[in-house]
Amino acid sequence: MPDRDLPPYRRIADDLRAAIAAGRLAPGEKLKSENELKDEYGTTRVTVRKALSLLKADGAC
């Protein structure tokens, strides 16, 4: 599935997961705030929260 077809929360979660896997985000490193992430991705805080919840459920953060 191309990135543009993914729901926004999945794209955010995948981007953050990729940053962790690539070492751009270290385990336990503080993430950007919900407001910063919503601005970066041009979405809402609800969408960012859903992405973070998905990562938490997967054990990624």
C-alpha cells in the first residue's frame, strides 16, 4: 500500500517507528510534543494521539 493511501495516523506511526529503527530516535528519548507533531504532519492532535497509541500498543514506545 503506497504511503499516500495510509490513514494519517498510520503514516505518523510508521514514520516514528522508522526513526526508532534507524537510530534517529533512541529508546526512551523524548518525542516531539503532540502540538509539534500535529503541525509537522498537518493533522490534528487526535490523529497524533491515535498514532502514539498504536505505537504503544505495538510496544514501540
